[in-house]
Amino acid sequence: MYEQVPDTLAPRASWKTNVPIISRKELLEGDGFVFGFPAKFGMMAAEFQAFLDLTASVWNEEEQLLKGKPAGIFFSTGCQGGGQETTA
């Protein structure tokens, strides 16, 4: 199953309107995660960064809410030297 993170701008017409938005609860219930996002100049998308910031308590090492769950990331850029080597 795939989901999207919430937009950081005002609601707008989008091609991805039928894709559900992920929630904190779903992070806790998942068996593992693979996140994918576009990168520009070595930075992840602002929407994904905002999602990580809003769910900071889930990633807290002291609470270990995600302990033992595998995770991975992938990203893409439009050109060579677009920041792939620094995005992760």
C-alpha cells in the first residue's frame, strides 16, 4: 500500500487526490517502511520534511516505538549531480 504526506500549501487541485494521506497511527501499525520522494539540490521535498517534523515523537529513540521495523528510502532527481549523493 502506498500513501502520501500532507501538502504544506493550501489545498489545491492535484493528480494524486485518490491517494490516502499517511498518519502517525499508520506509522505505529506498519511492519516496515520504504519512503520515496523527489530531491532538489540535495534536499528532500518540503512536504516530506514537514511530515518527519510533525511525527518526531514516533522516531524518538527513548520511546523505541519503531524498534525492529525495517525501513528504507529512495529518491530521484532530474539530472546528474542533482544532489542524490547528499539527500540521504
